Amino acid sequence: MTNEEDIVWHETTVDRVSREARLGQRGVVVWFTGLSGCGKSTVANELDRQLNDLSHATMLLDGDNIRHGLCAPPAKLEPEHGAEFANRFGLGFGAIDREENIRRIGAVGALMASAGLITLTAFVSPYRQDRDRVRQIVEASGKAGDFIEVFVDTPLEICEARDPKGLYKKARAGEIKHFTGISDPYEAPEKPEIHLAGGDDRTPDQQAAEVLEVLKTRGILG
Ligand SMILES: Nc1ncnc2c1ncn2[C@@H]1O[C@H](COP(=O)(O)OS(=O)(=O)O)[C@@H](OP(=O)(O)O)[C@H]1O
Ligand SMILES: Nc1ncnc2c1ncn2[C@@H]1O[C@H](COP(=O)(O)OP(=O)(O)O)[C@@H](O)[C@H]1O
């Protein structure tokens, strides 16, 4: 077995401070969380567009996309890598799989933030402990305030009525197990940096603008 002390951190010459200075912004992770269909992807995507219009360097990590590669399910890995590998590293939606999904995204998000990028993530991330661990990782590799949790608080009834992918219908029919809000828990953030009320008349660009204002106020945009 590899001992932890045998893996040693290597300091790099180009540091975070110089990367951030060149980009004229602070590297942060803006973490959108909420039920499936609450608007995470839409609002994060709109915020990404608004930031790019202002010439900021960003990256958007979206749950649906990441589960095609970095956090692919076993069925996707098996043809290329075999069953043992697929079952060991492929991720589904049980609590431990979600924990590993969020751990991997947290590690990637922390790296991107240390490259100076305004990193936007859109994951259901239903467990408070998993999100809090990401906060610790991001802040440990940077500083307090580098993790900004955005709770997209759209009532379940509205998410279910939207059901853009037909997943709620399948979950109600028992065709999808562990479906957040139906047969699996969602632990709402207790003190998110930003609490976006969803399901009112506000458009995604208005919701994104609200997040942008907070980023400006916190001095993240330089
Ligand atoms: N069981 C179950 N529960 C919740 N969501 C499910 C499930 N099965 C598939 N999907 C689809 O996968 C998307 C959520 O993936 P995430 O990586 O964000 O989930 S998690 O953070 O690990 O909980 C989620 O995407 P969004 O609808 O964009 O939230 C769903 O489309
Ligand atoms: N502010 C909003 N007002 C009305 N509809 C919205 C709003 N935000 C998102 N939607 C719609 O809700 C649906 C789910 O949004 P999506 O961003 O895919 O959610 P999530 O990523 O949380 O699953 C989409 O059809 C989207 O167009």
C-alpha cells in the first residue's frame, strides 16, 4: 500500500497570486446546488455568459456533462475498461457515489480556482457534508471566501412540473431509484452565501445578475 507520507507536494514557480494578477480577478468556486430542474445549469450558464461578456476567465462544470467523462457511470466505462474497473470507479446516485462525485468535482474546482478562474459548478450535491468538504478543500488551497454557495431554491412542485428530461415522471413510476426530492433526500444549505428564490417570475438572466452583483461586491471581479 502507498503511504500518505510518500506522496510529497511539489511547489510550482508560477503561483496563484501571479496568475490572478495577470487575469485581474480572484479565482473562486461558485457552487450552484438544488433539486433537479431548479435552474442550476440555466442560471450558471447565463452567469458564465455575463462574465465572459465582461472579459473574465471562467469555466463551467455541469453535472450532466461531467457524468459523461470524469464521473461516468459504470455502464459507460465497462465496454472499454471491463466490469471490475467499471464497478470500482463508475459512479451512480447512491449516497457514497454522490460523495465521490462531489469530492472529484471539488478537487477539480479547487485546481481551477488556483489557476485564477472563476469556476462555476452546477451539481445537485444534495448532502451538506459533501458540500462543506468542498468548501474546506477550496478554502484550504486559497483563502476564506473562495467558495461561494448558491442555493437555487425552487420548490419541488415547480421542478416536477417543469420536468424537462422526464426524470420526475420516471422517478414517480419507480423507474429511477434514489431520485433527489422523490426517493432520496436533499439537505438544503443552512447559510448559503447566495439564496436564489426560484419559481417566481424572475428570468434566469435576472437571477444570474443577482449572483454577478455579489461577485462584484466581494471584489472577485478585480
Ligand atoms: N437519481 C437521480 N437523482 C438526481 N439526479 C439524477 C438522478 N438520476 C439521473 N439524474 C440526472 O443527473 C443529474 C444530477 O447529477 P449530479 O452529478 O449533479 O448529481 S449529484 O450532485 O451527484 O447528486 C441531474 O441533472 P439536473 O437535472 O441538471 O440536476 C439529472 O438529470
Ligand atoms: N428563472 C427561470 N424561470 C423559468 N424557467 C426556468 C428558470 N430557470 C430555469 N428554468 C427552466 O427550468 C428547467 C430546468 O432548468 P435547468 O437549468 O436544466 O435545471 P437544473 O440544472 O437545476 O436541473 C429548464 O427548462 C429551464 O429552461
